[in-house]
Amino acid sequence: MKFLADFFPVILFFVAYKLYGIYVATAVAIASSVVQVAYGWLRKRHVEKMHLITFGILLVFGGLTILLQDRTFIMWKPSVINWLFGATFLASQYIGKKPLVQRMMESSISVPDPVWKRLNLTWSLFFILLGFLNLYVANDFFVVEHQLMELTGLQQIDYDNCSQHFQGNELEMCNTAHTLEETWVNFKLFGIMGLTLGFIVLQAFYLARHINDDEPESINT
């Protein structure tokens, strides 16, 4: 359930995008993030740092997306968040007595310190690579959008109603950009969520191999 709660704003963003487009979806994501943070505070008088960081970055990049009517900001947001998380995990590897993943999980599981360090480094690399993967998926949209803007001279394009504004080659490029935007939105939910869930499962298998390594050997009497 916590996994789904963490992705609550992303799920609502996806639903709102399918119904109303990317700008309404961005506003919905910001509102749902506010609800997520407020619920954590009202229920536990505590808000997870991950939720606060996500809310802060979403507020900035989502706000710019709506204010400037520019999709670029919201499409960069997952990369910025993942790189920040990756940097935080990596920094904890060398700052403080324990890596971040150990601080988060040691109350429920015990494994040797080297295992925590390897797992923490793996989380850091996962987040960093996920950030680059998001840009890889979004890049095709950026390229086609730039070409269409140069061709039409427009700075804002309504991709949801291409046939009302363009024809011929411009219409084809607009439809292509809209398809690529939808591909990114699908990746934002199913791709990132699926990869994260798969990584968590692999983590569980890895920890299960070492869960007894930290236990003292029994003394025969």
C-alpha cells in the first residue's frame, strides 16, 4: 500500500492527462501532492522527506509548466527528482555513520554493514540511471516539438487538437509529437513504477541471501 501511496500523484496525473491533457494533469499532480503531504502530517504529525522533496520540485517545475504553458518543465521533473535522490543516497555513503538505506531499513532487517553499503550504492545508481532514462524517453518529443516550432514559428502548440490548427506536414509532425508525449506519460507511470517495483523485488531477494549473515554463531555445549 505504501508503494501505491508514494505514486499517488503520478497515478492521478496519468488519469487527468488522459481526460484533460497535460496542463490540467500537472495541476492535479500538484494538488494531489499537497493532499499527500497534508495527510501524512494530520495522521502522524510527520511527513516523509521523500514526499516533501517531491512536492517542492513538483511545485516549482509544475508551476512553471502551467505558468509558461511549456511541457518541458514537467517532463524534466522526474529526472531532477531521481538525480536528487541518487545524489542523496550516494552522499550518505560517505557522510555519517550509516548509509541512507540502512537508516531506513535496519529497524526491520539485520544484515552486515558491507551489504548495506552495496545496497545503498545500488539504489543511488538506480535513481541516477532512471533520471537519464526519463530524458531518453522524453527526448524524441523535444526534438519533434523543436522542429515543429521552427517550422510554424509558434511558441505554444495545442497537441490535443492538431487537426484544428495544422494540415499537411505540420499536421503529421503535430500528431507525432502528441504520440510521443503520450508515450512519455505512459512511461512516467508504468515504466518508472514497474522498474521501481522490479528493483524492490530484486532488493528483497538480495537481502534474503544475507539476512542471517549478521547473526552470531550458536555455541555448542
